[in-house]
Amino acid sequence: MTQGSSPLFRATRVQHKFIHIATGIEIDIVPFGAIGQPNQKIQWVDGNQMNVLGLNEAFSMAELQKIEELEIKVISVMAFIVLKLIAWNDRKARKDLEDIYFILDKYDIIDILSEENQDLQGIVEHEAAAFFLGCEIKRTFSQTVINEIEQILTKILQKQNVLFPQLISLIFDQDEWDAQFYTIVAKFEALQKGIEFTST
């Protein structure tokens, strides 16, 4: 695909990243499954390690969608959050946190609580979607994945004073900046509470 007279993709300096020549879109090719055994990590030729935990489950839950004549499997919002948290833990990229917060901030649902889950654990209305996503992550993913995600969220919240300011625009005045900071904290905390929540 990257060789011959009419290649579809152009290689980059990163072994698993390619550029689709016709569109300029960056594509990640990440192997997972048996290759990640026994610890769900793969090692690239350049020595970098990648955690592929959660990819099997995300792929198995992905829904087949058709875009024009192309059929592709698309992962769910909650799987996206799980994979982004694991990616952040691997590479500490601000973009991963930005993507997670974008979902937590924009995600909206109707009738968040089912009959058997009426307790929001002190979560206010504008944080409920993040809480719900956490509940769905816990309900859907294996305990191995949940244990990893809980540790990562704890790490992020412990470093909130360093990490979250990177997500806030410098154009805000002090009051706006403070409000935005506490909103980010609250949504990540709501996600964590949802993942830790056990219905009775």
C-alpha cells in the first residue's frame, strides 16, 4: 500500500502511522489480540512500547457503519474514552486529554438513569452524562480494563493542577478561568464516580 506506482499511503517517521495520500488523513495501524500477550503490550522496532489493553473489547463492541460504499466498524463513545485514557497513560499527550474532555463536555443523553439505577451519587445535572458514561464503561468492559482505567483517572486527578490548565484558553479572565478549571475537574470526577459506582 505504500509501494508501487500508485501507492495509497505514505509512510511517516512513526512506524504505525501512515498518511492517506488522496485525503491527507493520518491513519494509525495498531495490531492487537494474541500479539499483545501476555501483558497486553506490544513493542515497536524503535523501542517504544504501546499498551493495547481494551482494543479487543472495543473492537468486539464496534458497530458496522456504511459510508458511501465503504463499510467500517466504529467504536462507541465509551470505548473511545477508555482507549484515549490508556493512550494518555502511554504517551502523556495533551491531545488525548483534550479529546476526552471534549466528549465529557459535549456528550448529552436523555433519561440518563434506568429503573435500577436512580442514584446519582451527589452528581449535579450537568455532570450526569459523564457519570453515566462511567457507569456504562464499568458495565461493559472487563475488570482488568476497569482496574487500569481507575488507576489512570486517579493519576490524572492527582495531577489536575498541572494537566487541566493545558486545556483552558488563555483569553479567559481569572473568574472565567477558575470556573472552567472546576468544570473540567468536576466532569473527570463524575466519570470516575460512575466507573466506581456499584448499583444496589
